Amino acid sequence: MIWQVIANNVRRRPIRTVVSVIAVGVEVALVILIVGLMLQPPSASVFLAFSGAPMPIKIGDKLREMKYVQAVAPVLLQFSSSGGVDVIYGIDPQNFRDVSGGFVFLEGRDMAGPDDILMDDWAAKAKNAKVGGTFRLLDHDFHVAGIVEHGKGARLFVPIATLQDLSGSRDKASIFFLKCTRSDHTQAVMDQMRQIFPRYEIRPLKDFLSLMSSTSLPGLDIFIESMISLAVSIGFLVILLSMYTTVIERTRDIGVLKSMGASKAYIIRALLGESALICAIGIVVGIAMSYLTRAVFLSAFPTLSILITAGWVLRSAVIAVVGGLLGASYPAWLASRKDAIEALSYD
């Protein structure tokens, strides 16, 4: 019977129910989208591109002479804000292929001339670039030689000599990628490098990749917690206001229930159950809003990445339910304390 009372109460005031559901949905969507956006930045290596070109490229020759080193690929990083935020890798195609295993070509071919450029599939879609076309970058016209699968550290790749000339970094490199003869030789090679190049920072690839993630940004956890607190506050206040006005409007109904023998616990369960039902519907709406919003953003900004994970969907649902139940607690307690005779005489 109690669930019939809850369902009837929800249906009797559709506008208030819809507003409450939307508020909970916004709360859920806000948590999912903000966390998804921060966990998967649109161009993570942008955080490294400001380092410039601090190292002579001749360091690569010394690295190749070291024991257990199979291949070395110098890379020049350059930041560009033309038409969006992009990180450009200046590479030697053969050296980069030896270290990384090469690109997966979706269209076109590898770079062959000084004015060739490779673009990953996300960048090509965002910039409407086609193989064989011209793409202007750093006040220079490049020929789009190929479109490759994303996941090689940057969106745009040009010959390192060309990027050195355009950026004024002749014979310089920002970073050197090394491939060891075996993975268990990594630490030994790093120890050698630290002895020979004590002034430079040396990291294994897994640590380098962690730097390319927004999760390494200082203050990120505080920011996420602040956004979650804001989302909880929205749900809490909306449910509190909705349930409080519900108690005021239903004073006579509460008096009728009490005169029929309803206990304080029954009144509290009814109001908390109504809040839980609104939260459940709001959670479904919020998840749908998250996927819809992500689809809209990805269609407008193809290089943007919003990772929606099951873990954070579950957390956002728990956050919404907890916030809703807390918001309904005071109105439920207030309703349970009403005197039946006074409630029946309420006009």
C-alpha cells in the first residue's frame, strides 16, 4: 500500500515532480561529465609542449652507443593555438617507426618530403583535412600526406628538420624516446643515462604517459570534489524545497493518514520513498543527459574526449540518492510530528 501512496503523490503534482527529476538529472550529469572530461583530456601532451627544445639533438648519437639501446627517436614538441589547441611532434619517420612500431595508416602514406604532415583521425575530422590537401600550420603550408590512427602522443606530425626551422630550434630536440633490446634492460639503461646526463630528467615510458594525463595536474582532486559538492548541493536543496512544500500542502492528507492509524515511521517512509523514486527517475534521466551531451560535444569537437565509466556512473547515482534522502529527511521528520487533529483542521 505504501508504494501506491508514493506513486499517487508523485503523479498528483507533475510539474514539481518534473522539476525535481530534472534537478537530480543535472546533478548526475554534472558529476559524470566533469569527471569524464578531466580524466580524458583533449590533447594531453599539451602539458609537455611548453618545455621547448632544451637539448642538443646530438645527444641521440651518444644514446645509440649505450648498451642495451636498440633505437633512439628524437622528438621536437611544439605548441600551436591556431584553430584550436594542438601539440605538434617533429619526428624523423624512420627513427620514430623503429621506437614506436610505426603508424597505422587509415589513408595516404608516410612523410616523404619536408612539407609533408601526418594527422591522426581525430584531428583530421576536427579540421576537415583530406589526404592530398593543404593544411596551414605555423604560417607554413603543409601537404597532408596521410591520416593515421590516434594514440601516438600527438595529433600532428611533421619532419623534425622542418619544425626546427619554423620554431627557431635548429639542431634541438625536446625529448628522446628510447627502445631497449629487452624490457628488463630499462632500469639498467636509465642508470647509465643518469650517470652520463645528470642534468636531464629521465623517466620510463609509463611515467611519461602519466604526465600526459590530466590526472597529474595539481589540485585536480580538489576541483573534482568541489564539483561533486556543488552537484550534491543542487540535489539536496531542490529535494528539500520540494518535500518541504509537499508537507505543507499535504497537511490534511497527513492528518487523514494519522487518524487511520499511520505511525510516524510510516509517514517518514512514505516521504523518503517518494524522494527515492524521484531520485531513481532522475538518475536515469541524468545518465541519458550525459550520453546525449557527450554526443553533442563530440560532434562539434571531435578531438575532445569524455570518458564515461561505469564506476563514476555508479558513484553519481549513489551521490544523488544520498543527497535526495538527506534533503527529504527534515520534511519527513516534520511531517511525522504533526498532530492528527491539528492537521485535519488545517486549511
